[in-house]
Amino acid sequence: MTAAVFFGCAFIAFGPAFSLFIFTIAKDPLRVIILIAGAFFWLVSLLLSSLVWFIATKATNAQDLTLQKNLLIFGSIFSVILQEVFRFGYYRLLRKANEGLAAISEEDGPPLSVREMAYVAGLGFGIMSGAFSMINTLSDSLGPGTVGMFGDSQYYFITSALMTLALTMLHTFWGVVFFEGCERKRWWVIAVVLCVHLMVFSLSLLNPFYVGSILPVYAIMLLMAVWAFFSSGGSLHNITLLWTCRKSNAETSS
Amino acid sequence: MTGRGPGTIIGFPHKRTSIFFLSCVSASISGDTGVIHVLESEADLEWPLSKGPNPPYMVLLESSLFTKSIMMKMKNASSRVAGVVVVPKTSPPEFSPHTTCPNENTGVYTETYDHNLAHCNTTVWNPRGNGLSYEEFDFPVFSLKEDNETEVIKQCYFDHNRVVNGSGLQYPLCAMQLFSHMHAVTDTATCMRRSSMDFSTSPVMVCDPLGGYNVCAFIRPYNSTAFGHKENESVVIAAARLDSKAFFLEDSTGAEGSVSGFVTLLAAAQALCEATQEAPRTRNILFAFFHGEVFDYIGSSRMVYDMKNNMFVIDLDNVHSILEIGQVAVRSGTNLFLHSDPVSRRNNTVHDEVTNLVKNLQSSTAGLNFSFVETDFSQPLPPSSFQRFLRARAIPGIVLADHQTDFNNRYYESFYDNAAHLNLTYPSNLSPEEQLEFVTDTAKSLTEVATAVARTLFKQAGGNNSQVNKINADPKTVTQMLYGFLVRSNNSWFQVLGSSLRCVFCLSEPNPPQYYVGVAKSSHQANALTYLVQYLLANLTGTATNLTQSQCKKPDELPNESTYLYSYLWVQGMVPPNSTQRESFCVRTAVRLVKAVSPAFDLGDYVSKEYSTWTKSQWKFIKARIFLVASRDLEMLTLGVGVAVLFTSLLVTYFVSTKADVLFSSVREPNNAAY
């Protein structure tokens, strides 16, 4: 659909992730490493789950469309579960690494707090997930045509980009909440994250009924944003502080 | 999706204006996209040209609407037309995209030769010509066969692009993109200069000269390495044209335009050779099939040039007379007409020779169902290869045609000049092999013409009059040739007579060969039509020998064979009833292929007014595809939302990250609380 749509969708899908990267990650090499490792973990989880799905589809009749659709749903649920498993695995890895990093760093104490690692890891998951969702669609959008020859909606590109944006941010927030839950040994947090992830996945099955899928997903994203804000140390008080523009930290901590 | 474009820029400098283009497609390198519109009538043209709200349009029309007026209207509004796609269906009553006076600048009738006869002042040969092939269009014009893919295009149009109650259309709309980027520009001189200026080791040619091979055969062959004048030799040339063209060059069929002529000549050659093996003749006969005649006499101008410059086995002094077979299949009565040149006949010697030739022709029709009638004395020759010989020297000659004044051919040089135009009808219950053998009425009438031509040539060559009536052309040969050249090429007869070696001639496709002359390939490869005619002529006039395949390749080692006089062709042969292997054999024949490229390219004179300078543009690929396009508004909305999201996220992130210590400050790390 031409360059306008390509750039529009690219900006929508990756704009926030890009700005987060620029302002919060790029200047610290350690954060970059954790980001990329997080992306890699997500990639491995996808690879394993897609292997399962691939074997399942090859072993069955390719002509039976409902069976294939059901296999896809099964494969996706398996993938969601596997992603959360890998997120937990990454958490354990980072905890172990944190002790080692603390030992070799120049400052006293670990160079990165668990909160920061949680945020970076979540963002890593989100970027990779967004890339895999969106890159093929983006490259197709460069051509002169658009979706709709067989009755599909012509809003496919823009809704895919919006969905990808939501998913990237959701992964970030889930990372924060998940790691905080593991730190505090609140295991129900993990279960909630898993359930919300599954809920988002099942909402995406409602496509092309975009009103029914995008709006609820964005609502969930806002809720998760609030939860992540609170679990990473934010509070309403801080926000009011911000509004009044006073450096109250300097005053209260001294 | 397959489609064919006329596909070529061919440049030729016209002497009045500076540049002419032939079906020029100024297509862009990334393809031309337009919203599909299926044209239903001429009045419907208003929608793409003025009323439609979503230009540019890709207009799909059927062949009945492919007329000059519609094409010119679209040409004038070419900012709103992205391309035209033609779907050939039924033949209109008449259509000729060629000019009204074919080859008017390279024939013999110039201002200096005879002022009154130049530029078709006395007779307009092709009055139905609309010159569409010579117009320059700013958009590609494609031709699509009527099949499933065309139905898909029309269905897409009906589903998405149909106007409902005159109101606006709902996006997304069905659109089509045509790729036919041509590399050459402007005209022949410019593009040849650009090609020659490339000094790299593998220069990129952007255009190629047109040309091919003429097929020539002497009844009594000469040593093919001895060029120039032959003492005491007098030759009668029997000529016909091989090629034709259409608006879409690969669709050229030329049934009446060229096939009728050369099939008759082939049959006459067979009749003559069969009946007169031993009889001595005073004169030799040369059967010449010229290629590239449509594009300003490429083949015949080349032969005349070679003769003048001692590059051919005979020269112009050896030529006694010329008999050319023009368009002979669409008769309006029972007569065929004999055209001659009035200017050269003012010379008494020439006039006497021509009268003698006319007498021989008219006496040859004794016992046949037609007769030859001379045309009006003041009328010039129709466009014919004979004109190029006259341009060099006043040689006596006659052109046979079925038209007395203007052409009877309503589809001159168009893709409707096909088997149906010649009324080649076969009963419906015949299999293809039976159709091959069925003698149609057209075949019968052409056979009679061939008989008359053969007898005339026999008499012209000084043969004994008593033997004349034994010369008869074979109607079975004629009908098989017509079937093979116009209906189905991969029939058993062509396969028997054909070569197993040249795969361009493998005839895997059932369609007739392409009659367009094509580009002159540097690799001594001719096109399928040339090989077909060569092998047919070889089999009809040559002798089968007992040589093996390896001997056939090197016959000079044998005592009685000579490659100076003959050429040896390995012919596929028949499959005997009880086996699967073909019985191939070697044919000894006097048929030769003579290069037919315009002398202008040898001379390097790309603006020559004397010779043809037609070239064809090179191109990478020709393809088309259909898809839906979205509205511009949606695209801009997407871009706008994207830019807004990007800026907002940059701002918010910057803001949050600078105030992060304020926002996320309430809980310190446990091990920091020691401070």
C-alpha cells in the first residue's frame, strides 16, 4: 500500500519501543545486553512452540481447515505458556547474574536493580514479539496494493500496527509485574500474568472484528500500565509531586 | 497472468517529421497502475476520461471497441489513462492499423521517379488504414487472451468498481499494474548511438535492428562462393513475402497478407521441380522468399544491395524478369490481376518483355477456373518487393494480386487477418489429422494459382511448350501448408519434414508461428517461420539421399556431393507403423538462407532515407497484475497517526525518563536502605 502506509505502520508499531530504547536503554551497555538477551529468550520460546505446532500440522491433514485452525489455537496457547516459562527462566538467570555483576562492578552493589532488569527484559520480549508480528506485514505494505481482494477488511495494516504496539507495551508491563512478583514470592502474580496474556491472545482471535479486539486490548494495556507503575515504585503522591513541580525528594531525604 | 504488449519502440526517421514511433509504450520502470474500468461502449469513455473520480484508469476493452477514435481520445487524455488492455474477441467488419500507403517512402514511387504516382496519389492501396500502429502512446497497451484470467479481472471489476446509482465508489478499488519498460528512446539514430557509445567489455544494447533471413533457391544452383556477375546467365526471379505484422507484434497472422503469397509460391516451386527434372532450360529460376518486407523492404533491399555490390551469386545484369505473388486469396470475382509499373514500361524493351510475360501468364490459365486480367496502364505497382528492384534498375516484372485497385484485404497487417478471414473452414467432426488432409476451397483456388504460376515460370525460362500442361500444383500440399501455417503448426506433416536439431522449430505449441520478422540475432539463428519455409522448400524441391547423419554434416568427403552447390539438411522423417523411431534422412537441396538485415546498419547510416532503419527496443520483462488499492485518505491517515504516535511517544518517554527519580522513588532497594 505504498510508502505512506509502510512508514505509518512502522511508526505506530515501533515508535514507542524506539523512543524507550533511545531514552532509557541506549546509553547503558549493560541494559542493551539484557535487552538483547531478553529478545533472544523470547525467540527461543517461539522457536520451540512453533516446532510443536509445525509437527502437529504436518502430521495431520492439511486440507481440513477447521482442524488447522484448532491446531493454530492450540499452538498459540502452548506458545503463550512457553513464553511465560521462559520469562521465569530469564528471571532466574538474571538473579544469578546479578550476584556476579555485583561482584565485579566498581560501585558497591549491583549496577542494575531488579526493577530495571525487569523493565529491560520486558521490553526485550516486547520488541522481539513486535518484530515477529509486524515485519512481514510491513514488507508487504510497501507494494501498491492493499488487503481486501477476498473480502477482508482494508484496515488490516493499521490494526496490525496498533495491535503490535499494544503487545510490545504489554510485554514490557508484564515483565515488570512478573519480576516484582517473583522477587516478593507472590506466585499468584505469575498466574495472573499468564491469564491476562491468554486473554489478550483470545481477544486477537476476534479479528477482523476490530472493535471487539483492539479496544479491549488497549483497555487491558492501560490497566497493566497502572499496575506496573505501582509495582515499580510509583505512587499517586509522586504524580502530584510532579504536577507541583517541586523537588521534594531533595527536601525529604535530607 | 500472461499478456502481450506491442512491446516495442521502433524508431524510424520519417522524412517530413523528425521522429516516428511504432506502438511506442512510454511505460514507467516501476509499472503503471490504474483503477480498472471495463469499457462497455464508446459513450462509456466519459467515465475514465472526465467523470470518474479516481484517475488514473486502466481501461479494459474488447476488440470491437479497439478503434482509432477511441484510442485517440484516450491518447489525448493520457494523464487520466494509465494503460489499455485489449481482449480480442470477434472480428470487426474491417480494421487495419497500418497506414493508407504502406512503405510509401522506400518503394520506387518517389517524387523523382514519377511525381504523379508518389505517395499514393493515384491509388490509395489501404484506404481502411488508420495508422494506429504508428501512433505514440504515453501508456502501455496490452493484449490479453480471453481466458480464465481475463474473467478474473472482469469479476474483480464487477465486484469492486461498479458504479452504483451514479454515486461515488467505495474504496478499496480493483486496480491493475502493467510492466513493460522499454529501454530505447527517441529514435533509431539516438538509441544506436547510445548503444555504440558503451565501451565496456559487455556493452549494453538498448535496441536491436530488425531483420532475419531470406529463403532462396535456384532451380539450377550456382557455386555459392562465387559472387558477382555470371556470364551468359539469365535468371527469372519468382518472389513472395514472408512476414507481416499487427498492432500487437506477437499476434501477427498475415493470412491474406503474406501466407497466401508464399504458400502459392511454395506449391509452384514443387510443381515446377517435379515436372521438369531433366528438361534443359535457357534461363534459371530463383525462388526468393523475402523477410522483413513490412518494415520498409528489409529483405528485398538487402538482396538488391548485395547484387549491386557483388555480394550475391548473381547480379542485377543477370536478372531477366521478376514475377511476384502478392495477396491472392481473397478474390472478388474469378479474376486475378496483373500489376505492372507504367514508368519503366515507357522503355520499349521493357514494355515488350512485360507484354511477353503477360502473354505467358494469360496462356497458363487455360483449363483453369480463373483468368488473369491486366490492370489499368496508368496505375502504379502495389507495395511489393519488386519495387526495390525497380529502384535499382528497370527490370520487367509483374505482381499478381487479387485486387484491381485498392486491397481486398480488410484486415491488412492486423491480427484479424487469420484463417477465418480466408474462410478456412473444416467440417466439425474431423480430428486434427483429418483436418490436415481436408482440401478446403481456399486451398483449391490457391492451387490453381500455383499451377498457373509454375507454368508461366516454365515458359519464361524457355521450356518446351508441349510439356506445359503436365505441370500441376498439388492441392494436398497446399491445404496442408495452409493448415500448418494458419491453424496448427505441430501437425504430423510439418513434423515429418522438419528438423530434429533446431529446437526453435520443435513446434511444441500448436499455434501458428509468429509472422513478425523479429530482431536480427547475431547468432545465425532464424525464427521458426524461416526454418519452416526453408525445410518445406527443401523437401518440396530437393532430393532425398541415402546419406547417414554424419555424412549429411560433412558431405564434401563423398565424391558426388558438393556443399558449394547444395546444402544438406537432416530431416526428421516419418514414424513407420511398427516402430517408435523416426526414419530420418538427408535431403540435398539448393535452398539457402541469406541474411536479411537492412544495409543501413552495415553502412552505419541510421538516418538513411534509402533503406529501412527499423529497430526494436530491448526490454526486461512484460507482466501485469491486479490487486486492490486503498484510498489516498486512508494512506495519509495511517501516516499521520504513525507520525503522531512517534512524536507523542518520544515526548512522553523523554519526560518520564527525566523525571524518573521523582516518579519511581518511593521504595529504595533493600540493600541501599543502609545509607
